[in-house]
Amino acid sequence: MVFLAGEWVEAWLGLSITFLVATLGVTGLGWWVLRGDARNRKAETPEADSASEHH
């Protein structure tokens, strides 16, 4: 019975680490995408303002 309890502990720990890595990966990817979006919006703003001034 002790052997089975040991297997469950190792499985729980492994699954917990897997979910932690996945959560960090999704969070990091979301941050990277939002950072790029903010950069793109900042780069587009002067072009939009200058285009409206010419008309």
C-alpha cells in the first residue's frame, strides 16, 4: 500500500509541474502578443494622424 501511495504522490507532483509550465507558457505567450500589439498600435498612430492632416 505504501508503494501505491508513492506512485500517486509522484504522479500528482508531475502533473502539477506540467500544469504550472503550461500556465506559465500561456501567460508568457499572451504577454508577448499584447506587447507586440501595443507596439504595432503605437507605430500606426503617427501614420494615421499624418494621413488625416493631408486631407
